[in-house]
Amino acid sequence: MKRLDNVEASRSGSEISLAESFKHRVNQYLQRGLKGVDTVRKLKSQIWTSVVTVVIVEANDLTPRDQDGILDPYCRFRMGNEKYRTKSMPKTTAPKWLEQFDLHLYDDQSQLLEVTVWDNDPRKDEILGRCTINLSELDRETTHRIKKNLEEGSGSVLLLLTITGTTNSETISDLAAYQQQQVENEREEEYRSRRYSILRTWHNVKDVGHLTVKVFKAQGLAAADLGGKSDPFCVLELVNARLQTQTEYKTLSPNWHKIFTFNVKDIHSVLEVTVYDEDRDNKVDFLGKVSIPLLRIQNGEKKCVFNFTIPFLSWLAIFLLCLVALVLYVVPLRAMIFIWGVLKFTKKLVRPHALNNNEILDFIWRLPDGEQLVEYRELKLIPRVDSDKRKDNKKSHRKPNT
């Protein structure tokens, strides 16, 4: 009886251990599946914060590892999930590539750029050296000339690296969450109205204003995939600030519902809205683009420099004309010419490092020409007729049978 009890106890123990191991495997499988779902959701809602432009210039003093002493070097670099490579240069130890690539920098990924130099061999590619660049140590909006010595080999690589894109002043938020926070939005509007009031005109001259763009959806996009669909996402650019929406997969009518916030430094800037198609090989296809000058964004009305039908510009012109007439009446013309001559010839002595800039010519240079006016013109929307109305119209136009 004791022997049978021991056998039964061993069987029950093995069954419990098998059940626990099976349960552990099931949990691992489910966790793996959930992780996959999280990564898919993350990729669909992931938004890059900056663009890293890399120009691979050249490499020097590469040492061949084969006995024949012939090198066909090429360069690979990787940041996060993005990988690129240059063309291979035949039979040289000092290749000159001069190729440019754009990578995207995310908040939750490593900011290390890995650069490796390889030898293109028919049998198997061999690594010639590697180096790592920490992007968090580099300044934004500046082109850096970086020359790094290769580890695990000899030689060096020269590249130009620029980090451009968003700053702390640009933000992205969801449209539904923005509409729910009505109280906070009203407070922000009151703060901005006080911040950009006429009394604070000379407080911060470079801070021109505040731009909020609501991106709802797109319709009638071109099919870029083989299945007749696209994976579109929208990119908004204002000077050096770049923001983008999430990618909507397998659709020609994406709904993004995002709000973008920009700080305007120049009222003559142009907002560029571009729609791309995302591919699996980390490439994008162009689907469409529209350019919107900020001068034309004025409460739904067009604004032109020489359009004096706007009351503000009319009163401003009258005030300036009266001021000029008063100055010419009080101050003699000879005195004005004398003062202008003194300022002209003493400018280099008083301000030797000042730039020779004319504000009037600068203002005229910013006025759009004919080609820009054609490019920036507003496109008229094509009126859409519902299918039911079309059927009714077809029935009404049919002649009765006789």
C-alpha cells in the first residue's frame, strides 16, 4: 500500500509540474502575443520628434583583411529600427560616398547612431570597423562635421550630421482630448491673447504669434500598394519644425484627428502639408502636398499687403502719411539729408559688426512673385453628389416607355 501511495504521489506531483510548466508556456505565449499587439499599436501611433540627416562623406586608411589586399567598402548605419547602407566603392581603401540619408528620432528609443564599414566580398562580407555617435550630446539645428576613428579595425570615417525638427515649443495632441478640455483651452486662449496684445508688441520681437492646425482627415488618395490601398500619414512643416500624424493602414480615406501647435517666428513663413505612404522597407511614397502661406490665414479671410480694403491697413496707411507730412513740415529737408549722411558714414565706426541689411528691401523680397501666387492659390473643392441623388436624377431623366 505504501508503494502504491508513493507511485500515486509521484504521478500527482508529475502532473502538477506538467500543469505548471504548461501554464507557464501558455502565459509566455500570451505575453508574447500581447507584446506583439503593443508593438503594432505603438508603430501605428508612434510619432517621430526629430529628423536626423546623415551625409556619409568618406572613409580613410582602411586596412584589407584578405590576402589579395583588395577592398570594395560600403557603409552601414543603424538607429533604432531604421537601417541604411551606401553603395560599395570598388578597389579602394579611401572610398568617397557622398550619400545622404534621413532617419527619424523617437522619444522612447536609443539616441545612438551605429556606423559600420564593411567589405563587399562575394563569399561573405567582412567588417572593417565600427563607431558609435551619441546624438543626445549634439546641438539641434546645427550641421556637425564628425570624424570618428573606427573600432575593431583601422581607419576613420567622415560624415556630416544634422538634427532638425521639433522643439519644446511645438506640440501634438489628440482632437478628442483637446475638445474635452474646454476650460484649459479657454485659459490658454486668454493667456495667448494677453501675450500677443498690442501693448506687448516690443516685448519679444522674434515671437510673432501662435499657430494651431487641426488635421481631420483626407479623401480620395492615390493607391500606392498592390492591393489598391495605402498606408498614409501626414507631415506638417513650418520652417525647421516638423510634426507628423500617426499612420493609418490600408485605407484611402484616413482619419487622423490631431492638433498641431507651432510657434511662429516669421509671419511670411509657409505651412507645408504633405501626405506620404509608409512602406515596410522604411521608405515613403509621395501622395500629395499643399502649401499655405501664413499671411493668408486671417479668420478665414485672405490677407494681402497691398489690400487696403482691410480697415486696419487703411488706418495704418493714413497714420503713416500724416506722420511723414508732419516730419517734412517741421524738419527742414537739408537737416534730414545732413543727419542721414552722418548716420551713413559713421555706421561702420559705431557698429562695425552690423550686417548691411535694408529693412525695406528685405520686406519687398519677401513679397510673393507670380509663381508663388500660383503655387499658393486655394484649390476649390469638387462638390460631391451622393449616390442616391444620382440615382434619382437618372430616373428623372429617363423617358417614359411608349
